[in-house]
Amino acid sequence: MAEKQSPGNEPLGPEFDDPELDAVFAKASPADTIAAVLTEARLVLAEVDEPLNAELWGSDILGALGSGDSHADAIAEAAEQAGTPEAMAALCALAAVGQDKLRAAATEAADRLAALGVNRPVWAESIGKPSPVLCWTYGDALGEQEVVTMSFRYSHAEHVVSVLLDHAQAGAIKNIWVGESGDLLDRTKKLSEEDPGMRFKMITQSDARARMDRAIAAGECPQRQDETARVSSTRALLRSRVTLLPH
């Protein structure tokens, strides 16, 4: 089937997806990389008042770094030394979407800053802890491509993480979209009713978890530049959301 984006052909992309970050971090020394992270935090996180947007920022930063937990201690130490509200916000955001080493280092650094009187951002208590809600899947009748969508709720709003899987590539991840839930489920159902070549069904949270675990194990297969950028910038957020789903 022709590749399907999120229903309505409006990809739900990360608000802080910055293609220039990759280039900046790729050429920077470790010290300059840490400085760039803190500069991004100062420019962006001071204006953020929602946990999802903070997570998108953190996921985008980690995608640009492209090095797993290798910068974990250095990032946490530099942010702690800066001791600013923006540095605290960066630590909270990275702790929410980072892997184990970064999560631990950022959490401990944030706790020490809090003990010194640096305030956590308003979203810090809830970040990384949305409740899973509905999950569904749709794809072509031949089973070549499939989109798995998982919805999550913070107290004030719902959002979705939609993942395009390419079953010609062993079910690997081809694209990822993140955004507000809105009427996405209704639009998807309507499209499936209008398109005889489209297969839609609601799935359980545990089914969605199993599909995502298999997809993550299969790897990534973006083909276009925009797909590569989006998968990179939302990878960390996707993985953090998958851990919230039951087995």
C-alpha cells in the first residue's frame, strides 16, 4: 500500500524537532556539546509549561546526541553546576525520557539542586507518568504496513504516539508521530469505513506493548530524510511510553 501518514495526512510531529541539532552536536567537542544542551534548555524550556513538550525536547536532544547514555554523567554534572531553573528543567526532562544511566544521574542531580533551593518546573511532578488509555491499529489488507497508535492521558489532556511499521522489513519502525489525541480515533475509524483496503481494529494495551517490543527489537527502517529525523527525535519518547504499557 502507499505509505499512510496519520489520518488526515497531517503528521503529528514533535514541536521541538530541530534538524540543526544533529549537525551541531556531530561537530562539537564533549564540552561544547554539553554547553549546547544547556543553551537549548535556556532558550526552550523556560517557555514550556506542559510535560509532553518537555519530553519532546528531551527526546529531540537525545536523538541529536545519538550516543545512548555516554554523555549521561557529563550532562547531569554540567546542569547541576549551572544550577539555574533551566538546568533543573533539563534534568527533569532528560530523566523522564533517558535510559537507565541518564535517568539515574539526572534524577540525583535534580534532587541535589532541589535541596539547594532550585525550584522544579511546574510539570516536574507529572512528567513521564501519563496513564495509558486506548490503543488501536490500522494498515493495508495485505499486511505490508501497519500503524500502531497508543493514547496516553495527563490530567489535563490526552496525546498519542503513532508508529508506522514496515512488515516487509520484519516489522521495523519506519516513522513515528506524536501529538494531541483530539479526534484522531474517530477520523481513523471513518477512513477505515471509507477505504475497503484499510484494516482497522482496537487492541489492548498489552497487545500494543507486544507489538512495540517486537518493533523495537526489529530495529528502524526510515527511508526519507523526514522519516529519519522524526524517528531519531522521538525514539526516546516512544521507548519511555512503551514501558508504561502492561505486558
